[in-house]
Amino acid sequence: MNLNTLDYTNEQLNKLIRNSSDSVVLDNCLGQRFIGAGLSDKTIVVNGTPGNALGSYLNGATVVVNGNAQDAVGDTMNEGQIIIHGNSGDATGYAMRGGKIYVKGNAGYRAGIHMKAYKEKLPVMIIGGRCGSFLGEYLAGGIIIVLGLNDDGKKIVGNFPCTGMHGGKVFLKKTADAIDFPSQVNVHDADKTDMEEISVYLKEYCKAFDLDIQKIMDTQFVVITPNSANPYKRMYVEN
Amino acid sequence: MQLKEGQIRIPSGCAVSAVISKSGKRMSGESIVKSMVPMHERSNGLGGGFAGYGIYPEYKDFYAFHFFFDNKAVKHECEVYLKESFEIVKSEPLPTRKIPSIVDEPIIYRYFLSPLRSALASYQLDEREFVARTAMHINTFIKGAYVVSCGKNMGVFKAVGFPEDVGNFYRLEEYEGYSWTAHGRYPTNTPGWWGGAHPFALLDYSIVHNGEISSYDANRRFIEMYGYKCNLQTDTEVITYIADYLLRKQGLNLDELANVIAAPFWSTIAKKCPEEKERLTYLRTVYSSLLITGPFSIILGFEGGLMALNDRLKLRSMVVGEKNDKVYVASEECAIRVMQPDIDNIYSPEGGEAIIVKVEEGKY
């Protein structure tokens, strides 16, 4: 089903998407919010610039954006896939607890803030370019990978990455950038086991954006994990 | 009786947008009004407003005062006060359009004023200081009269309502300016009323603001020592006065203003080269009470340019786009794409990174 987003109000649009038994293509999208919120089936293709909270609470559906996404992509998403052929805004993957977000370009501030994992749920976010400050802030679980494929000469990540991180793993392409991590995390060069852990996601990512998987697998990454003598841990409830 | 700002606190977001032509080409207000439409949900109908620069070329040598009056009596009282020290070159109701979505409007008037030489001489003040003090006096002492803006060749148009309706109400499509800023309000702590809508302006400085500054009282206490009066008890007002104080009175440049109000963290300053470290330390130390904390994205308009700035933690969104001689700023990318679907360069500035755009000298 093809919908020209200009013909509907935000509410009508989301109702049409929700009630469609078929996949949906949205043309001329311009700032409509909550697209795909809570959906568990079908594929939504967005042509244009979707509004904030794209795919929030997503529960299994697939959202593909041909353009840039705004803030809070995949807010609290539970399952499914969001693929963005552009950049995404601040707080991408905010409190995400399952599913995958793949961004071809850059992400804004606070990417993956408070992502978490539980039992079989493991959220994964891959950013092709670079990220703003506070990447993985309060990270509690899941995997964030930043590939650093950007060529604008800017640092792969802004200030204060992994602040408050007490779970999960962050992979950053190893660069010459001076990055200050808090003392509550450990940083080590990715080894074979680390790369094996993420290879399945990287393959999926490369397929989505037509990239050379081998080139990425050959890249040296650093891995950030919570410090085992982690003082943050005592600040949160054991579970 | 409806309580005004400061008389009630509602514990409970906003939208900003701007466009400027670096070559000074004048644009109708239609496009900036339209840019607010996709960001409708960021406001709640309790305030919308616009500032236009370069809109009064035929009166550019005079201070354009936009006023709200609660009633005719206070209008008369205010005019008597103005005539003591100004020549009123022209006075007229601000043209508006009756629409169902904008109601309860005050008396809305504009005056083009020229300060009397004799008044300036007797007060021993330069013209701009005199005009600023006049605005401050009216807002403080003439109850029911509000100076909405008082700069040259610019004006602020604001109301209670959604921004797109406010633009329609003020017939902004009939004006042409080289720079426009816009605001949609979602008041978080105070009720919405006409005087409390953005932009807030003093002389040619105007501010639109999305956020909530937690340093308001610290900033207010400092700025009130220098003759400013925060009458509207809303945080944005103080940002306007800080800009006026630092730029006009202290002679700081725009980058320095940004380094004061969105000062980098000490840990960030520590990593800078010695000269930069010294400069930033100086600004943070001397003007420590003017550090603005809490979330904000602001657009400062001024004669011949604008500056966009996020708080240092970037707790509010802001996107910048460029195309030919125009620069666009907005809370959301979609707003920029309404004004220019075929945008070239679109990016998000970092927290505390000032985006300064100036019109070529002599083109405004």
C-alpha cells in the first residue's frame, strides 16, 4: 500500500499504517511522528524525513527509511528492525531493549542511552559514521557498534562516552582520536572472539547497505565493557 | 481572572525555526510560518511568535516599537510618557486578520519613534541605552502596557495560539525581511499569555528559546544589578537581557557570548591549548553568574545576523541546513525541508557550538 503522507494528519496516517494488512510505503514523509509505533508485523518504507520517535515500542516490524531520521528513533523498542539510509538524530535507540537499529550515516547525541538486555532479548545498534557525545550513557545491556566510516574528519565519538555504563558492550573503530572514557569502564582491543560475537550483525548491516563485510571485519575495533570492579554496580539494583 | 506568569506555576517543550539570507535578500514571512506546521505537536497553542529583520526599510532610521495594551486608558498613559522624550514619527494599529483561532487580543499598536535630542542630552545617555531604559521603564511601571519589541528595522509578532495561526493573524506574508525567527510555545512552568510568548526582544536583540533554564534565578539576580528588570518571570526574558548586557554593554563578541552562557565543562577546558584555556577560563570566571544551565536551544536574532546555540549538554534538538545564500535553523529537520526541500548541507551543531550567520556588510 502506498500512502502520500501529505494527504493525511499524523493520527490518520498512523491509523492507516496500523490497520493495513500489507506492507506500507510512505511517500513525501515530512516530520510525522510515531511512525510504526508498537507494530509487530509488516514492513514500512519511509521516503522522506520521518518525525520524532520513529518505531517507538516497535515489536517486530521492519522500518526502512530512505532519508534522515530525527530524534528518539526506536525509543523503547522491543523487537524488529529499523534501517536508516541516512543520519539519525539525538537519543537513537533510547532505552531500547530488543531488536536492531542500523544507521548508514551518523547518529546524534546520547545514542543508545540506557539500552538494556534481558534473558533472550539483546538489542543491537550499528552506526556507520560517528556519534555525538554521551554515546551509551547508562548502558545496561546490548551491543552498540560505531564503524567510523565517516570521512568528514570529525572524531568518531564526542565527549563523555559510556558515562554510567554498567552493562552491555560498545565497539568503536580504533582511531587516533583522543577519547576519554570514565574510570568505571574497561577498554581493550577487540580480539577474534569479540569479532565473532558481532559478525552476524555486521553481515546483516553490510547486506542492508551494500558494503564490503571483509573490509569491516578487518578493521581494528576497541571494546568497552563495564569495569568488573565497577563502582556503578552498587548504585543499581542487582538483577 | 486569568492568572499571569509568576502568579501561578504549572509543573508540566517548544519549537524554534529561522531563516536568513547572507546576501540580504528579503523574503516574505510566508515560508517561516509554514516551517512551523510539521512541528505543530511541539507547541500546545499557548504561544507562538516571530521576529522579522529588515521589515521596515522605509522607517529604518527610527525605533519600531510594537506594543500590547490592556486597554485604551493605558495606551493613552503610555503615549503621554513617550511624547516626553520621543518624536512619534508614525503610530498605527498593527495590521491583523480576525481568525477564530486567535482570540482575546490586547490593543496591538506600533510606533516609529525618534528620541528627542534634548531628552538624550538631559539624561546624558546614548540613544540605544535610552531606548532600552524606556522599554524597561514601561514594562515595569506602566501597568498593562508591554513593549513587545523596540529595535530598528525589525519587529516581533507574538500571540497566544499556535504559531501558524499567529503568523496568519499578523499577516506576515505581507512583510519582507532578510532574516526571520519563529517560536511555538509549550509553557512548562507558567500559563500562556500574550506578553509571555516568544520572541523576547530588547533593541534589535531577540530570542526564541526551546527549553527550561535551571539557572534562571541566579542569572536574574546578576542581571538585575545592571538595570534590567525581569518582569515577565519567564526564563527566556533573562536570556535576552544577558545577550544585550554582554554584547552591547560589555562589548563581547558572539563567540564569547556563547562561551559564557554555554561555557564548556572545566574538564573540556583543561584539554584546550594554553591560549584557549586562558580565554575560556577568563570568561567562565568573570561571568560565572551568566552561565545558563539546563536544557536550551536558542536563536538570537540581531541587526544583520543570527546566532543559534544549544546548551553544552545538548539537551534540546537543533538542526542547521544551508542552500545558496540562505541558512536555515530549526528544532527539526522537517521544518527546514518545508522551507527548502532541496537542502544541501544539513547537520546538528554540537552542544555549546555557536552557529553564527551574518549578512554581508552593506546588504541590510
